[in-house]
Amino acid sequence: MDFEQVLQALLSRFEEQRIRYAVMGGFALGALGVPRATMDMDFLIHRDDLERVHKILGELGYGRLAHMENVSTYVHQESRWGRIDILHAFRTYSLRMLERSRAQPIFAGRQVLKVLEPEDVIGFKVQALANNPIRRKKEEVDIEALMAQLGSRLDWSRIQEYYDLFDLGEEARQLRARFGHAQ
């Protein structure tokens, strides 16, 4: 996937259409200073903007593979355009995450995109590991990499809240003890 090409095409249209979005997942990790190989783009999109995003992606040649209450998946026939996963923001937590997202320069400053805050990236990763135990190790590696990078700069109370939602509060306390004072 040619991330720079994809983002250049998407972000200009998102801006024109005033799409409320934020990047999440593996690409967000890289934008936050924790590079990780990824094969797709993951976006959080406000539910009220989903139809316009569907139209934009269709105009760019993407086909929708799946559309459920919480997520939609798009792929392009040309591999350089890749796969795009969209999480639908409509619940209180995801709407707050979207509101907190911030502009982040990428590609040596050639582009700027909205990225979830690190605590919110962690929140989605906690949800993923809780919902799919097979993904636990992969998600834990990403979470711990962000925590090691950002340490005491993280909002640990928000992280605790996410872990508590999934009855994993003790794990959050242990992680804070390990990473909460790191620089």
C-alpha cells in the first residue's frame, strides 16, 4: 500500500467534505513515534459522515467488502491503494476520542493528518485484546511500545478507565507501575 498516495487522495477529499476522522491502529502508532509495519489504514469516522466517506472511497475505486454496525471494510483492486478499515464513531467513548484527535505531521512534514491521542489508541487496543484473545500478544506489544515511548506523559487515568471497562483494571495498574515514570 502506498500510504502517502492514499492519504493525499483521501485527506484532500475529507477536508473538502469536512469529514470528522482520525487515524488509528498501526499507522497511528507510527505517527505517534512508534513505527510498526502495517498493511492497511484504520480510520475512526463519525457515523454522520459515513455515507460521504463511502462515496469518496467509491470515487477512488474502492469497493466495500463489509458494512456492519461498528465497522466497514474497503479494498481497492490495485494493491498500492490497499485496504481501509473504518470504525464507526457513534458511542460516547468513540465520539470523545474523535473530538480529542489532533493534527500530526507525517512523511517528513509533507502531510498532516488527524491521529487519535495515544491513550485512545491504547483504548482501542485494549478493546481488541479483550474481544479477541488470539490478538492479545500483538496488541500488548503495541500498547507497551506506546507506554515505553510516552511514559509519564500519558493520561494514566484515561488508560485505567479503558482497562476497567473490560475488567482488566489490574493489568493497567501493573503497566502504570512499569511505564508510568519512564521518559
